[in-house]
Amino acid sequence: MRILVCEDQDSIRRMIEALVQARGYEVTAVASGAKALDVAFTAPHDLVLLDLMLPGQYDGFEVCRRLRADERTRQTPVLVISALDDPESRARATEAGASAYYTKPFSAIALLKEIERLGGVAPRA
């Protein structure tokens, strides 16, 4: 399974990337919404792990909306991982098309189980 990780904080992005790669998944990791959209529209991924508070032109809500609006990525599950834990942010993410919502800090085991559930593919042994 190919996973796109969009997280602007280097330490968190590297941690998620290492965690997911250790389970045998192929990972592309980027630090901005614009780069995430570019990568997603250029190369198909099976799942997107998306932060909401991103620098630059597109925050995570807008990235999610644009992924849902494009035929190439409309069906790709989007798992939001955010420090925003208020009902309004959760509602905005759901409206934008998020498939699931995890708050930081998150359980690595729970995240991996959610990746397996959303991706529909078990990791390689």
C-alpha cells in the first residue's frame, strides 16, 4: 500500500514515516498542502495521512476538499491527524471529506490499525 503523509512538523512527519514504513508500507512524506496535492495528483496513493494546520496556501481542510473534488483522488481515504481537538474542527474536517480523525498525541498501535482498516490492505510480513 502507498501512503502519502502530509505533516509540516519535521519530527512528527519523520516519526509517522518511520512507523508506517516499519509496517511494510511505501511512504511519500511532504511538509505542505501544495506539495501534498501535487504528489497526490501525480502519483496515486492508497491513503493520505493529513495534518490540518499546514503552512502556505492550503491548510489541511482545503487539501482534503481538493482531494475529494478531483476524480483521481475522490475515493482515496483521508485520515486526519491533528492537534485540533474541538468539535468545530472535527465537523469542518468531516465536511471536507475526511474518512477518520485522530488527535495528537495519538497511539501508534491505534493509528496502524486505522491505516489497515481504511486501506483495506494488511502490511507485508
